[in-house]
Amino acid sequence: NCSAVVNYTAPVGTDPCSSGGSATFNFTGSVQSFTVPAGVTSVTMQLFGAQGGSNTGGVVGGRGGSATGTIAVTPGDVLNIYVGGTNGYNGGGAAGLEPCVGARAGNGGGASDVRLNSTLLGARVIVAGGGGGAGGQRVVGCGRGSGGGGGGGYYGGGGGAAWPGIPPGGPVPTGGTQVAGGTRGTSTWAALNPGNNGFNGALGVGGKGGDEVNSNQAGSATAQPGGVGGGAIGGNGIWLAVNNWTGQSGAGGSSYITGLTAASTSSGVRNGNGQVVLTYTAPIPSTTQIAGLPSGATFPLGTTTNTFVVTSGSLTDTCSFNVTVIDAENPVINCPTNITVSNDPGMCDAVVNYTTPVGTDNCPGVSTALTAGLASGSTFPVGTTTITYTATDGSGNTASCTFTVTVNDTEA
């Protein structure tokens, strides 16, 4: 054949970034950032808001909410990450003022959120609401307890009132929603001291708890933990009739997800500070042949250049190699058998005709040439003449054959 079947190991591109990875961000009290690596087109985010702060009597605040979703990204995008703290970092409302240290409420838990290519509130794409702060504990002979702070969230929860008073008391504060901050708790003593009321939640911020500024009363009661954050609406604050001498707990902030896939929220799942976990994968690099012939193909005589390109995300690389098929097969040529004739009458020679040999080859383009002796139809002298024909193919390979023509003088 004028070709060859060639097998080779086809190249397969690799990318050290294609395996993906994860990053966990814990509470630090400041913004953290994550730059999307090359080849990554989506990031899955799991966020937990912080628990509301405990009061000074040890009663814990409401647990923080969670939010999960996957966002489409472009390599180089920056995700700015805010991890909420039980100290109220990132939107937790402050606890109300309380002169008696032992009767102070807890502040609202901070929300955890992720902001795309910006640090502004409007750039938030996912929020896990924080829990409301615990209401202030009643301490005999000291203080009746300030109101707990509202939890941070997309919209913050309302702050609890200080010393709600004798039942029926004021309404409990409500959690933040997707469109508005939670409403504050109010106190039956607000007419004497408006500062006893809590404050409404707002965009990204929980409401401050009410201040306890009235004189002490006898008796005691047990404070209640704050409302949980998370879901479309944060959990409401808590105030029970049996606890009418304590401050109200704050309400939880709302969670939020927008423009994400596989998105969901849950409420009341996180104790302690918040957390953000990012996971991502890069597409497996694809390798394609863009020139030449595949392995196992029949390659023609000569050189064929094979080129492959690997694509990973928006990045590419190429490699090339040659397959050269050499014609190492000689042509074939066959001469006639030796010829013996008598001289032509009256002549000392003879005109001899023979079949001229023609070379053949596995590749086209073979040529045949007389390289010794006389051509057919020539006048051959008496005696023996050796004739040689040579065939040459396109690659320079040759083959020769030889025969003789003998002219005998048989004339008396």
C-alpha cells in the first residue's frame, strides 16, 4: 500500500483548577472575600446566621437561620462575605440599656450574607438571618430587664420592649420579612417612659431593644430566649404573661435568596456565630482534534500534522505532532528472457525487437529507463549485448532487471 495505518496515544488536556474545591469562612468581625478561580462558572453557598446574644443571666438568644443556593459566576468575580456574630456584627440590633448589669438583655445575632462584586447592601445575593437577642433577666432589688435586640437579616427583626409590664402588656416584636423590617415590641409603661419601647427593624439591621429606665420592683421572673432568624420571615420575639417582669426578647431577621438555583432557607438551626461555606467545581477540560487524522486512521505517504486543542472554561492550549509515512518498498520490474537470433542476411548484425519492461510500484509515479544496452528495434551487433532496465519510484527507491541479446553469424 501507498499508506500506513498508524496508532498513537491521543493527547488529553488537563487543568489543575478543574477539580474544584471549597472554602469555609468563620466569624472574624470584618468582611472577607473570595475571588472566583479560572474555569469556575457556579458557586454553591451555604450560609448560617448568628445566634442572638444571651442576657447577663445566661438565657440564650434565638438560633440563627440558614440559606442555601447556587449562583452563576464569571472567573474573577469577587464574593464579599459577611459572617454574622453573636455580638451583633452585621446587622444585629443592640440590646436596650439597663442600669443593673445583671438584668441586661442580649443583642440580636448578626446576619451572614454574600455580596457580589460590591460591599453595598444592595449587592447581597443571599442572606441567612440572625436570631433575636434574649430579653433582660429580672433581678430582685436591682432591675427588671431591658429589651433584647432584633436579629440582623435581609430585613432585621423588631427589638423587644423593656419591662413590658403587667399583662396584657405590649405586643411581641415581629420578625423581619422580605419587604420590611419587623415591628417593635411596646410596653404598657411607655407612656411614662417611651424609651421602654423597642425599635423597628430596617433593611439589613435589627431593631434596638427598649431601655429599662423605671424604678425597681419586687418579685422575679425568668427571661425568654429571642426569636429565631431565617426563612422568609424571622421568628417573633417572646413574651409570656408569667414573665411580665422581664424584658421582651428581640425578633429574628429574615433570610433572603435571589437569582439562585437550588435555593432554600431554614429557621432556628445555628448556635453561636454564623458561618459561610462555598463549594465550587470547574468544568472538566475538553480535548478536540482540529487538524490531522485520528489514531487508527490510514495515513498517506508523506507528513501529516496532527493538532489538538484543550479547552477549560475560557482558556485554551494546543499541541501538534507529525506522523510521517515513508515509502521504503522498492518498485518491481521484470525483463524478458534472454534472446538469441541469427544475423540478418548479408549483414554482420541483426535488428532485434523485444518487449520493453515496465516497472510497477505500490505508489503512483514510477518511471522506467534503459540504463544499459540497446532499445527494442535497434540493430544489435554480432555477439552478446547485455540490456538493463531500471525502475524508480517517487521516493527514489529503484529496482533493475537484466537480459541479453545474442546475435550469431550463421551465414556461410
